[in-house]
Amino acid sequence: MRITTSVLIEVKSTEFIKEWVSKGKGISVLIKRSILEDEKRDLKIIPLIPPLLLEISILFLKSMKYNIWIQKFIDHLRNPAYNPFLQP
């Protein structure tokens, strides 16, 4: 399927995007978890193949670099057993 856009808008509200799409005014790419169960009756969800990967960054104060809780959090995110997005 080939999609050509005629208008491109940028908004910060996921709720606005879902409302806009449910009224037939456009399409969007959203994180699956942002769609509530009752919204699925109005929205058509199509998985992307291959799936998109979301790159995230962690920011913290330099002075907190050796904080035990920050280190535990980072270790948790890097552990493939707890993070399904990490490649084995």
C-alpha cells in the first residue's frame, strides 16, 4: 500500500491524534499501548512489518552518576530478561 500525504500536522496530544483519526481526518503511527480497549472499535490497527523501533535516552544530572538507584534503573533497562525491546 502506498500512502501520499497532502497535509502534515504536528501535535503533542495523543488524545487529539486519536480523535482526529477516529473522525476520518487522517492516519497516524502510534505506540500500540496508547490505544485503549474501547477505542479499538473506532480505530483500525495495522501492525507495521517490519516493526518500528523506538530509541530512548536516559538523562540525569552528572552529579548523580554514581547514585545507586540510577545505576539500578539503568541496569534494569539493559537487562534483556526485563526489557522485551533488547535483542538477545
